[in-house]
Amino acid sequence: MQYRRLGRTDLDVSAICLGTMTWGQQNTEAEGHAQLDYAIAQGINFIDTAELYSIPPRAETQGSTERIIGSWLKARGGRDKVIIASKVTGRGDFTWFREDGSPTALTRVQIEEAVDKSLKRLQTDYIDLYQLHWADRPMPWGANPTVFHFKDAPFTPIEETLGVLNDLIKAGKIRHVGLSNESAWGTMTYLHQAAVRNLPRMQSIQNAYNLLTRTYEVALAEIAMREQVGLLAYSPLAQGYLTGKYLNGARPAGARSTLFDRGQRYQRPGADTAIEKYIALARKHDLDPAQMALAFVTSRPFVTSNIIGATSMTQLEADIGSAKIVITPEIEGEINDIHQLHCNPCP
């Protein structure tokens, strides 16, 4: 397993990160523990979760994923051997996260409550990387769209959010901070406010990135490289669509889009055509299509870690095995040729 520096911290995280958002709905506690045991044995030291999880968001299952990680930590020990990333929910209409029923926002009171609850569920004294799950201000879907529609509304000032994060670092509850579902403007504004006010610096950004969604490259990739705010790439298999299992309207039993009908992002015009081209390219080079798609993401120089997620051990083994796949210049060139003709159908 390869390890990469997280931003400008002293932490080296595995190039593959174990995503956990299915634990508590699609996966049981025992299955979550088994995934953790296997991932750690394969050299993964980076685990990603959120107060929102499991997915889809539900009041009755909110926080279940953190609880499963917490029970594993209590049973196995070795807290100092793993790097745990969690997230606080951005502005939204959810009313079941906070004790007073307030809709979520990135305010001091809400972030402090969220951190304390996450620490309790995780059964730990600190979170290594605490991320803002999405922005407090109005944002277009996907944060980096191909068609931009500006919205405006009052939002919590970025310096206020950074201020409470700073206090939580001083209190020892979190070590480092990061962004998620963020734009180039938002990322640079957070960096600027941190610099001029001596507040915590964002060390990473967790955005969707895969063969169907490469809008991150337009502006954020250069920021990642020059500012050392590396990408933690989520949805590297486009919610499973890049495996081909949903082609031609197929809905396999037990699959996420079959169970929850949440895959609209990857059902847009042109998506199936692009998927078919990528699958054909993988087979041409005797590669598993899913492993090729994952290896491409991991190979990008602006990616710090590739967040995989699996509902079965077979999927998990294959996903982690993608770390051994080499994207040659020839394969990269052919991927880019397909991308040029079928560019970002699912931003």
C-alpha cells in the first residue's frame, strides 16, 4: 500500500481510504467490523465517516456508521494506528441532528454539538480529520457543475466556522480540518481567511471524482497541487455505475440504486455511452473495469486518497486490489480520448 502526506500535516494516509457510509443500512455491524479487519490487514490506515451516515439519510439510522466504527475501536484497540476522518453536516433542512431540532448549519453551537456526539459514537477522544460535509452557503449540486446557476442567501461567515474549528483543535477534540463538496472559490476563501486570521488551514477536500465526473480538474486540481489541499476522492466508481451493472436500465438485487433509487446523477444523457466505452477499454487491456476506474483515480497526482466503499467482501477485496493496477501512458491516453468525446456527463 502506498502512503501519501495529508496536506501540510505530519500524517501519512493510505492511498486507498475505507469508506463506510453503507454500514448501518446495507451492512450490519459485524460486516463493518469484518471490512475494517480486512482493510487494516491490507495496509489501509485511513477511515472515512460522517455524522450523516449511514446513507440514505434517515433519523433512525443517523450516526450508525460512527457507532459501528466505535464498537470496533473498543474491541480491537489500536486507536493510534488508524486515521479517522468524520464530517459535520452542512446547511440543510434536516431537523434530527440537533437536540433543539434546528435545521443544520455550520455555526459554533451546531459544530460543537456535532463534534461531541461524533466523539461519543466513535468512542475516541479525538478525530484526526474533521471535514465540513458541504457548504453553509447555497451551492449548485455537485459543487463543480458544468452549468452554473448562482444562488445567494445569508450564510454563516467562513471566519466564524474557522474560529470554532480553531477552538476545537485547541481543546484536543480534532487534529486537522478539511472541506467536502466545495468549489474553487470556497477553497481559496477558506485558505485566505486562515492565513490572514491565523486560523486552521484546510488540509484536504473531499469531492466526487471519477471517469464520469472530472470537473474537479478544471480549477481545483491546481489548487490541490500548489496549496497542498489534496483531493479525497469519493464515488470513484460513480456509485457502482462504472462497473456496468446498471447498463440498459438493469437493477441488480441488493444494489444501491435498486434499493434506494438514488443514482440519478449517473443516469444522465450520455452516461451509458461513456460507461460502455470505458468498459470496452478495460477489457481491451485485460483489466477489470472497476479496478481500472479505481486505479485511474488513485493515479492522479492531485489525489491524496481514493475513498472506496463496498457492501460485500468480494467487492472490498477487488477494490483494494486496484492499488496494484498500473495506469500506463497508453491507457491514460485512451481514457483521455474517451473523456474528450464524452466529457463529464455526470457532474
